[in-house]
Amino acid sequence: MHPALSVIFFTTATGAGYGLLALLGISAALGLVPPERWLGLVALGLALTLITGGLLSSTLHLGHPERAWRAFSQWRSSWLSREGVAAVLTYVPAGIFGIGWLVTGRVDGLVAVAALAAAAGALITLFTTGMIYASLKPVAQWHSRFTVPGYLIFAVMTGAVLLHAVLHLFGNDARGLGMFAAATIILGWAWKAATWRHNDALKPPSSANSATGLKDGTIRSIEWPHTEENFVLKEMGYRIARKHAAKLRRLVHLLAFAVPLAAVALALVAPRWLAVLSACLAVAAQAPGIVTERWLFFAEAKHAVTLYYGR
């Protein structure tokens, strides 16, 4: 599949933003983060900026962005529509949570309820995003048990690394969150490795024989259906060389998981100034690593329609 930059930014930015919002909501409601106004302003502002920027970038991939509002009407049957509805509804408790924290300086009572509702909305929206891809049967790499949990794990992982850095920058105790962030990085690393092993072992669910209903013999295309590239080939027939994919996978292992894990672990035992630098390094390394992972998520996916073109 064609790895459109707008969709890559959308899935990575909203993933980190919703992951951060979910962790903030749960942590605030449980009293695990201090209700400091500047901390709330920066953390919630970062989460909502990532979410809003990602949602706006997703419209750039549409042929007619001005018609994006129509997607909300198909929530009964479309995961894309359900994602849009969930994303908009999440702004309501997130706004109450943010206003309550910043105005009153407290995160108990109604503010705590709104915080938990915002966290739930964030996780529901992430689930619907994952289901957009997991529900596509023609793309075997996406239509698997790994897709939806992967979206949730990576969102919580990147959100935890971000919140860990923010807490360090404001001089708060981040040891508990640091251990949680390290655990999510390990889980995400193992999940990504298992996903790649699963995808590499996949056998095409369809073939030219099954598509034509001719079980015997070898079916091959004598000539292409047309002489020029078309929209289907550009969007669904994207191909990446195996050697390039292998290099990019190694880059993902290094930047998305290995470096952030080492940096978060160092922040647990280092003096304050070094802990702050390590926490920020984890964010700086993981950002391009997750972008590369998501690029591969699209580039390595193969749509069954390419059978028609002899691929």
C-alpha cells in the first residue's frame, strides 16, 4: 500500500496524543500526578495538539477534504466514521478535564470523572483506528489479530515516553512512570517482532487460480490490462525492495525501542540533570522510529487487487 505521509503523521501523532491523554486522565484521577497548573497546561496542551494536528492531517489524504464531514453519517457500518465520532466526542470530557485542572488546580470530583471519561474516549478512538485497517480482508498483513492491539500498545508506549519526559522537565518524581514506560517499550518491541514474523510467514490467501476459479494449471498474465500506471497501482500496488525493508526494520528496532528503553532505564538511576536529558532523548529517538515503523506498516502491506496486474 502507498505510504501517504498525511496518514503516517495522522496515525503516529494521534496515537501518541491519545496515549498521552489516556495516561494523564487515569494518572490524574488516581492522584498519581500533582495537579500543578503548568504541568497540566503543557501535558494536556501537547496531547490535544498532537491529536488535533493528526486529525487535520488525515483530511489531506482525501480527494475532497471539504466533504470529510460526510464520514460521520456512516457510523453504523464504517469504522472510519466511528473513529471520527469517537474522536469528536472525546474532546468534550477532555475539555472539562483540562478546564477543571487549569482553573481550579484540582483533579478530584467532577474533574476526575471527566479525566477518566477522556481516557476511555481516547482508548476507544484508538481501537476504532486500528479496526479501520484490521477490518480490511483484502490486505492480509492488516487483517490479523496483531493490528488492533499493536495500535493500542504503541499509543500507550509513545504516550508514556512523552509523559515521562514532561514529568522530568517539571521536576516531578517519574520513577513509577519510568518503569511503566520501560515495560510498554519491551511489550511493544516484542509485539512488533511477533507481527513481522507473522507477516513474513503469510501465504497469499488468494491467487490467480482462486480468482479465476481455475484450480488446475498455472495462470499467468500475458500482458498488462493497460499500458500506464493508474490509481489502483499507485495506491495499492506500492512495492518496497526486501533489502530496503530489512534496513528500515533494523532502524525501527534501534530508534523506536532500543534507544528509548536504554534512555528511560538510565533516567531511573541517573542524577536529575542527566535524567532529564535521558528522558528527552527517549522522545527524540522514538519519534522517527515510530514514523519509520508506520511507514513500513503501509509499504509492506499487499492488497489482493494486485493479482489482476500479475503481482
